Amino acid sequence: MASLRNVLTAVVLVALLASYPTAAPKYSDWSTPVNLGAAINSPFNDQGPAISKDGLSLYLNSGRPGGFGGADIWVSQRASLEAPWDSPINLGGIVNTEANESTPALSRDEHCLFFNSNTIGGLNDIWASCRQHTHDDFGWQTPVNLGEGVNSAFNDQGAGYFENDEGGAPLLFFGSDRPGGPGLNDIYVSQLLPNGSFGPPSLVAELSSPADDLRPSVRFDGLEVFFFSSRPSSRPGSLDSDLWTATRETVFDVWSNIENVPVVNSSANDIHPYIAPDRRTLYFASNRAGGFGLQDLYFTTRTRQHP
């Protein structure tokens, strides 16, 4: 736990409450989603995308052959934003095990990688691995379990790490089916403490419903969140999940304007959203028609309009 504690403690910010100083940016609608192609996707489940700040490394979990377990974490690289993606490479036996490792997410400084693993008791816990060099996609050190401030005797999964100069201490958002929430899986948040551990989680009530609500991905300014949910949508009676979004005026407000993500969702299962650091690209997984496997990775873009 020491390495994770040292890295995360170094980025804990003084929690001085203040209004967010600038107006929230406005964006266009999302574009029609594009499949990331055969270089990324396989005939198996390819899910849990996470993109690096420079846009040159794409992390994912996949059940494709060549791994250590049922699902492993892989990374694909490209030479530039215009270059094609290389075939994903397994992160190796330090991160991956004979169990399932899935749903990677990067910290804002990219020194830490959060992910699920069900190595204990068959239930998912959230783990983290850290690295010294942020451009070394294979420099991840031995993962550590995030402990009882995050994990419980139930499924805890789909972490999203939020750290912002205006937002006080860093926060870990995640999904859990622990008792106490309104639904099957609900969204919780835990604050990083000065000692490097995470404090007791709180239910994010406004993002949780009687259905499944999972994999929250918070935009780096803290004013927009994406998640997937099986709550009723424009497809009454469907058991598939859609991508949803919510916004807020400042990082200290509750989430509001919760809506189904227009244009992006399909009649199939759309899951695992991840908002890129550029705030204009959204990655996700879907089993919609026309893909290469059981679940494929897609992306959609938008343009900034104001300010």
C-alpha cells in the first residue's frame, strides 16, 4: 500500500471551498459513434475503455486469447492522433491474474491505474497500480487493494478518479451493489484522505436509481459525468443499458439534468463510458450490430461552442 499511498498523498489538495471561477463550457451534440476497428476489437468481449491524456494509449479489458485469466487489461498504442491503433498488448502478470481484471481508469496525473479484480471470493474489488513514468504503459507496479474505505463484502467496481484544483480532495466514484442504495447497483463516492487511504463512501443519490447504475466517468473539471444504467429510457421494456449523463454548475453542487445521451445510444447494450481528457471524445462499449465481436469499443466526438 505504501507506493500507492505515497503517490496519491502527493496529489491531495487543500480543500478550500470556492465557487468555480469560470462559466461551464458548452458543446455540440455528439457525432454518430464510430467502431474502433479490427485492430482494437476482437471476436470476444472488448470493454472498459480508458484513454491517456495525450490520446496515444488506449486501455481496455478483453477476454481475447493470450491473457492470464477470463478477462485481462490490455493497452493499444498509436504514434500520433492521426495514426492507426496498434494491436492491443497484454499488461502482463503484474497487473493481470488468473481471475478477471477489468474496467481500467487513469488518475488525472496518469501515475495510477484503477481497475476491478475478483481475485477474492468471486466478487469485484477495486485495486490500483502506480507507475513512475507516465509514458511507460508497461511500468505498472504490484497492485494494491483500496481497502475498506472503498471495498465491501459486495461487488465494488467501475472506478472513476476525480481530481481538480477547484474541487478539494480527490474523489473516487464507483458502482456497488452493497445494501443501502435504491437499486441493484448504485453510485458511491469516497474521498482520498491525507494519509493516502480512502474514507467511508457516500451514496450519490441523484445518480442512483432502482435499476443498475455503473461506471461513473467524471469530466476533469467536475461539471459533467457519464455512466451507464438499465433505468427506463426511450426504449420501454428493454433490459439493455444506455449511456446517461448529468451536469452541475460547480463542483460543490449536486448533479442535475440527468438525461439519456442523445444520438450515441442504440437498440443494443451500450455500456462503460469514459470521457477523454480533451472533453470532446467519449469512448464506450456496445454489442450493436455491425461489430467484430460480443462487445466492441466505439467513440463519439463533439465540438466546443462556448466559452
